[in-house]
Amino acid sequence: MNMIKTIKSLPVALAAVAVLAVAPLPDGYLFAASSAIAQEKTKSKAETRKVPALSLKIHKQVQKAQEAIDLEDMVTAKAILAKALESKKINDYEKAVVWQINAQISFEEEDTPGTIRAYEQILRYKDSIPVALELNIIYGLAQLYYSVENYDKALEFVKIWEPRSLEFVGVSQLTFISQLYYIRNDFPKTIEYIDRAIALAQSLDTVEVKENWYGLKMSAHWELNQFSKVRDVLEILLVTWPKPLYWTQLAGVYMELNDDQTSYSLTEAAYKQGFLDEKEVQLVNVAQIQVARDAPIKCAWILEKAMKEKRVEENAKNLKLLGQCYMQASEYRKAVDPLKRAAGKEKDADLWFQVGQVQMQEDDLSGAIASLDKALEAFGDGKGKKTADKRFAAMMMRAQALIELKRYKEANTAFNVVNKVARKGKQKRQIRQWRDYLKAEQAREKMLRG
């Protein structure tokens, strides 16, 4: 059934992930030397490193460069820093500080490659800078490479940074690493890190768990075909951040888990809350679900209402579904109009034949003849065994309708035509039987007229 196929293809994974905003270098990320040293002192049980002093001369040059930056005079700032680097007495720690200011300039000029180059220059002097500064530079490079979509390089720096920064791996870092693994299609690692981020945030009063973290987790489980896990995450999302999308996604997941009844119930509940009103495919799904639940009249009601409100297009496919829903509900008269409109849009011979059958059943004999004429026109010359059989059946039904309308001469002509296309003994016998009936009706009519 098309309904099943459509529900299974609900875009759960595509809708789930909101890209985490990862600023390459957030405010405060460009540490001054004093800030890095302060961090160094607070790192208990962490690496420590003795660093050289910052000379008064370099300190003054850095200060002048910073003043130029504050005035947005980057040309002057760059010139001062270049001159500082040319000094013969500058030590490695001072070079790192100068390159740090260069990184700040590149960042403010939105020159990401320049910022990366400056940061990598700083790491050339890593043995002469505070460990805290080194680790922040490494993590900064991971973010910078992420921002230019060099995810392999970003992960390379993360793997250097993380083992040395265990005391400082917080929620933002865990979510960043999780997103990085997701982009690299390492879904088990994505889940590992986002689970850690969620658990850490839940343990802290100052950090709010974000909706998109669960979205990332859900997508990773989906990619791994872990549908029971997807279901669990969606149920959290639905309770905590109730949105129409989560109802339909959860219905799709229950379908993947072969729990059709729960899937149908969720979709129907979403429909009743008005969550599906703007989605044609979902409204059609709800209608089809009623057929699966042995309530075809509800299918018809839903489609009629949606078409009236212009939420579902009155195309051949949808009109055919509407007509078939009425047919299954034994509302044959109501089935005729949508089936006729559907058949007319696509010149569907089979559908015109079905319409003719319904009209015959409802004693609309003139309408049946008109529909059967359209069916015969669409069938053409009847090539192919299956089509030839259908064409024969349509011609016979048309002749029968003419008899019932007492149009005996036309009926006789119709039997002459159909006799020419009959190929089987059974078909020939059927024609003879109806011709005998035609003669009997003609005789009865003549007798009644006296």
C-alpha cells in the first residue's frame, strides 16, 4: 500500500539535526599572556611548564599594536607586530604572544586561513608557552578547521587536545566533538559524546539541555538503524519540546518497528490536533490509514474535507483514492463523481470501465453507456490478451445496458460488433445467451404493445 511506503519514508533523519553553532574563536578566546598564566595556576594535577618572561620592549610593542587594533587601524598594528618579530633578542614566548595578536587581527578581519596560520605559528613555540594557552590554541585550531570544513584536521586537533584537557571538557566541547563525529559519519562516537554532554548538563543547575542535542542523537541512531533508540529519543522530544513534526516522525518510527497500530494512532492523533493541515502527503496518509483500519468512509470524509479546504489537490491520484474509499464503504453513488473526474484527467480505460460498472449497479444506464464508450476509446484496438478481455467485457456490458433501456436495435448492432472481436468459445456462448435474451425482451415488448 502506498500509505505504508510513504510513512516509512518520513524524513526523520533529515529533519532531526540542527547544525550546532560553532564559532571559530568566541570572544575571550584570544588569551593574553597573563590570562594564560592565571589558568595555568588553577590547573590542579595538570601539566605545568615554566615560561620565559615578557620583556618590557615587547610588552610595549604588543600594547601599541593592541591600541591600533582598538582604533581599527590594522595596517599599523600589523607593521608594529612585524617589527617586533624582527627583533634579534625576542624569545620564543614573546614570538608566541606576537603571533597571538596576529591571530586576533586575522579573526577580526574574518580571515580564517590567516587565523589558522597564526595559531599554527604559536604552536611552533609550544615548549615556551603556558600549557593552558597551548591547549586552548589546539582546541581553537579544531574549531577553525571545522569552520572551513576540514573535518579530518579538526578531529586531529581534538584528539590531541582531549586527553590533555579532561578536567576542562565541558558541555560545549562535548557537543562540538559530537557534531564533528556526525559530519564524519562516525555515528557511534556521535552518540557517545552527545550522551556525555546531555548527562553532564543534567547534572548541572547552570546548563540547560538543548533540543538540538537530542536531534543529533536521534539522527545518529537513525543512521545506525537503531529504531527503538530513535523512538525513545523522539518520545523525550515530544514530551519536552512538543512539536507537530515529532508526532509524524514518531509514527514513522513505530512503522519501522512494525507496530502499525501505534503508528496509525499517533498519525490520527496528530491529525485531530490539526498538526497535519499544511502537509498534503500527511493528510493523504491519514486518509489511507482509515482504509487500513477498516474505516473507508472516514478516508472519504478526510479527503472530501481536505479537498474542500484546498489542502489536498484534486488530481487523478487523490480523486481515485476518494472514489475507491467510497466504493469500499459501499457508497457507490458518491464514488462515481470522483472516479469519473480521475478517469477523465488521465484517460484511464480501466477506471472508466469501473465507473461504468458502478453506474450499471446504480441503474444509471445512460451514464454507464457513456462511461463504457470512454473506456472503449481509451482501450483502443485491444491488443494484448488482458486488454482484449477487458475490451470485450466493456462491449458486452454496454450492449446489456442498451437492452435494459429497450434500445433493442442499438443492442443488436452492439452484439454484431462484439461478435467480431470474440476469440474464445466461452465469449461466443455468452453473446448467444444475451442475444437470446434480447429476442425474448423484444418479443415480450411486442406482446405488451398488443
